[in-house]
Amino acid sequence: MTQSRTRISKAVIPAAGLGTRFLPATKATPKEMLPVVDKPAIQYVVEEAVTAGLSDVLMITGRNKRPLEDHFDRNYELEEALTRKGDETRLARVQESSDLATMHYVRQGDPKGLGHAVLCAAPHVGDQPFAVLLGDDLIDARDPLLARMVDIQERHGGSVIALMEVDPAQVHLYGCAAVKPTVDDDVVQVTGLVEKPDPADAPSNYAVIGRYVLDPAIFGVLRETEPGRGGEIQLTDALQALASSPDLGGPVHGVVFKGRRYDTGDRGDYLRAIVRLACEREDLGPEFRDWLRSYVTEEM
């Protein structure tokens, strides 16, 4: 019989990276604030967490990340100016980000890797399961990946990671999972994890993407995890320890995602994400698609 579990309510979003792939745009602007159509990328991530029922959001930040806090705070002067103009549409859009969730912030300090960033969340999270969402991965709102992961964690306990099948030649760009099937077609049990393996050594073509639902036992494992690839504390290494020794904190399952994902950490994929999302907008799509067709025809 499955025991009753506390409903997950906390999400952690690591946002301390320097965004070097987008220089010089990110010299003074956090990469998470780069716009995807007309909203910063980070707002899509927070919206995803809230839609999955996670109303308490902790951002792990660093130097020069103050605009993230400002974006999710009230801007009384701007709101007052829009109110005086009677511009209720833009006023609602400005207030939307500050009303999304209960936001918290902590600085990572030394950039010691994703595992260290997650460990910074321990005092806030406590002894309850929690979600981690990486800001470079945007998951289409029509594909409720995180909600499915929360359901699997509440059913099985332990930790749950998001997996996506990739071209075997690309596995060296990701953490890679060894898996075995379960009774659910979209769920596997993870038996091992390797961070950015050589294609010849990869246990599968199941790549870890930027969504996790973690048992709080991960904190104890991370405290004992030595720096790995790149001299950083790798979250993948800690999850490998949990997968190989379930008694440390339950099993590790993977949800195999086949939906729409946009990698905004890559310049080409960032541009493709903007085009795709703009094309699908009711207010922008029809005119933008017409222009795009004519532009592509002229360039061919």
C-alpha cells in the first residue's frame, strides 16, 4: 500500500550562471532576463512551476542578478503611470510576474556547479521533496512534464528526473542514464548516470534535461560528493549515488519526455524558440507567419 506523502510545494531555480554564450548581451543583463518574444525566459520557468502546483520558489542567484528580483517584485511607479493612462492591459501584464508565486532568493557565492547550487537550497527546503528547474530549458505549457514528475514522485518516493531521447552522437552534451522499464510506458527506473560520456561509453541515448523532483536525501549525498567533471560538484554524481544505493533516499525514476522543449542556452535554439512561440501567438502569429513565409521564399 502506498503511504501518504506531503504534497510538493517548493521549486528551486538555479540562476547564478554567467551566460557567457550570449556575450556581450549578458555583460550587464542576466541571461535569464533575455526576452523570449515579450517575456523574460525566467518567467516561463516560474509559470511552469506554478502551473504544476509549486507556489514557493527559491532562486539561487549570484552577482549582477538583481534584475531577477526586480522583475518579480512590484514596480509601483510603473503601475501608477499605467493606471493614470488607463492602460489596464499592460498594467495586468506588469503585475502578473509579481503575483505569480512566493519568491525567495539566496546567493550561491562561489560557482561550484549545479550540485552546489542545489545544496544552497537546503535550509529553505528542509526535509521535504522539492523540484529543480533549470532556466535554459523551456518546456511548452501544453506539455505538463513537471506535473507528471511530481505525480511519479508522490507515487514511488525517491527522486525523479526528466529524460529525453537524443541522437547518440549528442549524448556527450548531457548527463546520460542507464534505465530499465516499468509498467508505465513513459516512466523508467534509473540504474545509473554518467555526466557527459563519450558516445562509445554511453549506457543509452536517454539524456537528462533540466527538470528534477528530488528527495531531500540528496542534500546529504551532495555534502559528501567530491568535485567531478570540470572541477564542479555535479548533481548527476549525487543522483548516481542514489540510483545505485536506493536505501540512501529511495529509487530514482525517469519520465521520458516527448513533448516540446526549447533550449534557450544555445543561441540558435534561442532564436528558434522565439520564432516558434511567436508563430503560435494569437496576437502575433498570423501576421508574423505571413512575413516569415515571404522572407523564407525570397531567401531561397
